[in-house]
Amino acid sequence: MVNTFFKRSMPSEKPCFRFQATFENRLKSMDYNQTVLSHLQNFWKHHDIKGFTWALGRIVEELPDFQVFQVIPNHEDEPWVYVSSGIGQFLEQEFFIISPFETPEHIETLAMLASASMHYPDRFQLGKTVNIGRPWVEQSSFQHFLISLPYPYGQELEYMDNVRFFWLLPITQPERLFLNTHSVEDLETRFDELGIDYLDINRASVI
């Protein structure tokens, strides 16, 4: 099933998550954010990392201390990485986006996805696809993410105690349709055989 998490409502389903922003919970959230930051700092030892909040939408009430961490590249040939921080303390997973350039779009995307995943967690598991309803970056034709293992970085980044970090890999519409009749492993095999430049915002489809 494809998810469009920018929709304002999903009346056919009932949200399964409610979070009360008590003082105690906010303290736990701040401690959790520090744990995520430390995990990222241990992985990207020589990179500057900035934290951002998002002040629009229902995430403000649901997770007032939600953050997105931005890993700043040291060299021109390195990507920018944006990592969510907040949902893992409830869902045991976080998401990250690898980007060829800096843009606040990814902060918004991660905030919206975090909110939707707390309400509809089954739709945002490993191997699912997400339709964000717009290009993932300006001038790209890709509007879908595959929730993938963090292949570019491996298990050292993936695991933080019981929390896992999953990669939001931009995919083409034909690749998304391919998953209607094939497994994620089949698509990943195509990626490996043909090779993809995941930082090319309009790369050729493997299907």
C-alpha cells in the first residue's frame, strides 16, 4: 500500500496513537533527543550536526520536542543527511534522508512522516512505500520513498539499542508499481545489477 502522509485526514481509519505532552514526557523526549544526537556524533565523528524543530502541523502537539538532525558534509562530494528524532521512543524506529544538497524540505518531510507514522504505524514499516504528494526535492520527478535498510552506512548507524534507523530511498513511479507484483528484494537486486546513483534527483529508473 502506498501512503500519502500529507493528506490532512484519513477518515476510513482510526488513529492508534495518542501522546500526552506532560512535563515528565517532555523530559524523556529531551533525553531521547540527546541519545540520538550522541549516536549520530559517534557515527559521524568529524562532522558538524545541527538540530532543527518544526513548528507547523499536528507534530507540534503530538511531539513538541521532535527534532530533525542535519549532518553537514565536510566535502563537496559528500551528501547532506537529515535524521528524525522523536518517534523512536514509541515506535522503535527513526527515518533519515540522504540529499545531494541542503534544503529545509527534508525537515518538513520528516516531521510530516513522523506524525503520520505514529497514527498509522503499520503503513510505515520496513519495505513499505510512501507517496509524499510532491517531488522529494525541487526539480525531481520522484514522489515516492521506499523505507529501506540503511545500506550506505550499515548496521553501525542502523542500531541504537532497540531503535533502528531506516533510509527513505527515493524511487520512481515504475519502481513503485513493480513492487505491486514483486518483492523488495527483487527491486534491490535490480538496483545492485544496474547500479543507481541515489543522489541523482532524476536518475534513470531500473524498471
